[in-house]
Amino acid sequence: MSGIVVSHGLGASDDSVWFPYLGRELAKSGHTVTVPRLPEPQAPDLTAWRTAFGAAAVAAGPAEDTVLVGHSVGGANVLRFLEQCDAEAHGRFAGVLLVATPAQDVGYDLLKEFFAEPFDWAAIRRTAHGFRVLQAVDDPVNQPDPAAHARDLVRGLGATAVLTAEGAHFGATPDDHVEVPEAVRLVLELLAGRGVR
């Protein structure tokens, strides 16, 4: 049994987009999905978000049995948490899945601080056993080229990416409940890579 901890994006919560679906599907394999409600979701603060997510990630259980998932700017929040994570003290996470995550600023003033400094890719790579990226090429948020965001994440993290022709931003509003089977598959793939079923 493993823990999956999800960082939601701008204006979202634990009941947004595909998070309920992810929880239901992974529960079938005995896994627990936690989506902490990050402070002020309509006006994210990097320090507050990183701290709240980090507390949930550490509380989920042994890092080796935990997958971290980020949606949209929530993925950037996961990366900022991992930059400061001490893998020697806490162990390496089983894996990280980034869904519709921008690799750099996409023009939202509210989110600029998440991208103000370049990511410390080397530090982040040391914190997890595997990285996966899920990106739709018709994403209206990760512009001007959604595939370029995925390529930058793949390069920086040594990740494997799945690009879909459709999917947009994989849910964009809190009440936009969608099913994303590929996210479930990728989480299970990361767990399998660590010998967890």
C-alpha cells in the first residue's frame, strides 16, 4: 500500500478536476490519495504552498512508497518542494508525475514567483526514483508550445513524457470533473518501478 500526494493548481481543491477519479481508481489497488487544500488557492503564495504540500508529502509515509503528483502550477509547486527536500534524511520518493505542468512562466501574474528562478534540476533529480510528464498538445494554458514545456521537463528531470493529441489542460476549473486514465497508469508505473504493486 502506497501514498499518492497531489498538489492542485490555481483555484482548485481536493475535489477538483480528475482528483476524485484518481483516488477511486488507485484505491482499487489499495493505495491512498491525499490532496491537501493549499492556502489561498485563488492567490497562491509559493512559500505557503510549498510548506503545506511538503508537510503532506512527508506525512504520507515512507518516501520510498510515496508518489508525488502535480497538476498545472501544482507541478511547479512539487518541483519547488523537491528543490529543498533532503533526500539523504528522508529518502527518495518512489516517483513524481507532472500533469499539464508549465516548465516556465506562461504569463499569469499570480504565478510569477513559481518561475522567477530557474529550477535546480540536479537537486530535484536526486529526490525521486522516477519522473513522468503528461501533456496534451492542445493545452491552451502551456503556451506558446505545450510540447516544448514537456521537452524542458524531460530534459531537466530525465523524465519520460506522454504527449496526447487531446486533453487540453486536463481539467481547468474546480468543477470540471474529468477522467484521466493515463494519470492512473503513470502513477502505477512509477510504483511498479520501485517494486510496489
